[in-house]
Amino acid sequence: MQVTIVGKNLEITDALRQYAEKKVAKVEKFFEQASMEAQVTMGLERGKHIVEVTISVDGLLLRGEEKTGDMYASIDGAVEKIERQIHKYKTRINRKLRGINQVIAVSPQTQEAEPAEPQIVRTKRFAVKPMSVEEAVMQMDLLGHDFYVFANSETDEVNVVYRRKDGNFGLIEPEF
């Protein structure tokens, strides 16, 4: 597995790098012969040690984020979140990895203090791959997002699934 480690407002020491690589490598045991890449972002913000771990397994994205007072505890927490996602969706993930479709997902947009007038501060570009509504909901849950943009394989149109306040999901289909 290829692991990329990035530091934000923080110098990555060899001990931190080795610890993160060791912890992230544990996820490999869940996937046999799968192409895996991991990105670990470590940051320091307002006294909190923030670790974001994103793992791509044959197009499927798994993401965990943890904020604690200790960088090592944050690494442990982020990897544990990913392992819980894998256990929760093990059947679906295995079915998906055997299937045809691959997914490239939207990363969450970071929001900073809002200026007086709203403005576009970041633009994201991503490949939209065809998938079913159920796969999109699963991907949204895996990433921990409130919405997910995807190409509906049944209608060949771009759709959005989102989490409603009542806990159910909604689907937005455009009309032209």
C-alpha cells in the first residue's frame, strides 16, 4: 500500500511517520489483492491534533477524521473509524469490489469563518462515475458526508443524494 503523509502547520517527525504507516497498514488485512492508496493529513489547529485518513481501495473511498489533544491518539481514532466503517459495510464493500463500477468521491469542503458577503472560496473538480442510488448512499455514509453527487446508472443523469433531518435520505434529480 502506498501511504502519503502530509503535515499542516506541523513538521512530521520520523516517529510520527512510522506510527501512521504502521496503523494505516492494518487496514490492508481487510482487503485481499486490492489496489490501495492512503493519504494521512496531520495538522495542528487551536491546540487540537487533527488527523484525516483517506484510503482508496479500487475506487472505493474510506475516510476517518479525529481531533484530540495527542497526535498518536488522533491517528488511532481515525484508523478505528475506518475499521468500524469496514465492519459495518463489509458485505456491501465486498460486493462492490467484485463489481464493475468504480467511484471517485467528493471530498468535504472546509469552511472557515464566513466573510460579510458569501463568496466562492474553493472549487472542486471530480470524475463522476455511474452508480446506483443505493451505492451512492453507501458511499455518502462511508465518507460521513451529508450529501453526495453521482451519475445515476439508470437515468444517465447527475443526481444528488442527501441525508434528511428525519434520518432518511433524499434524492435530487434535475429537470431540464
